[in-house]
Amino acid sequence: EEMKRLGADAITSVYSHQYELYIHPLYRDEDIFRTGLEDVIEWNNWYVDKFHDDLQKQLSVAIDRDSNDEIEVFIDGILDKEDYRLAHFAREGTRKGAFAGDAMAHRELGYSTGVWNCTFRNSCDECIERHGQSYTLDELLAIYPAHNRCQCFIVFEM
């Protein structure tokens, strides 16, 4: 629950910052503002739940072992192995929150689509395939960024 709260706070902060680069808080459409933010927080909660479930499964295997020394070593190994996911999760949540803020502000300004632009720097096949393709803002909210450390960018269209 603490990870969910911290993630939601960080995402809300970056989302609001990005949104307010285009729309002043006094003049924003609260329904549009909330919609994008709720989607990213829902993603955050899903990821935290998945992380929790994965750890719980691995720890239950460790607890089923006989030797206390062996359990401690095994648990340390699990936590060390999963440590990278926390950094990945933080980067991904920040990127998703910032993009959602941009997208929702552009929606409020009248934009309806965006064109995927691949930078072609260590790009994955999925990003290369999407290059130059136009997507609705809702589609972009679901698929962007395509992966952790994705360097693609979106050009919004009316």
C-alpha cells in the first residue's frame, strides 16, 4: 500500500507539472485532467500488485525450505534479484505520468491524435514498426512508452 501511495504521489506530481505546461490550473477541464491521471495511477496499482504477488510467491518457496540459514540466503537472493524492478518501475511510472499529462493537456487544447516518432537509437522492432503511424490519444495512453528507456517521442496532431 505504501508503494501505491508513493507511486501515486510521484505520478500525480509529474503529471500535473506536464499538464500545467500547457493549461493553467484555474482554466483546466477537470474531467479531462482526472481521466488521464486515473489511468496512470491504475497502471501504477496494477504494477505494485504484480510486484507484490511475484515476491510473495518466491518467498513462500523460501519459507518451505528446511534450514533457517538456507532460507535467509534464499530470501536475500530474491530481494537482490528483484531490486532492479524498483528502479524500472520508478522510471516507467514517471515517463507514463509525464506523457499522460502532455496528452491530456493536448486533448484539452483540441488535439486528437499523435504521430509516433522513433529515434532509431537502439530501437526495438515494435518502435520501428510504429514510426510515422498516427494513433488516437487513448491508444497512445495505452501503448506509450513502448518499453523502459524508450526514446521515441510523439508529435500531437489536431
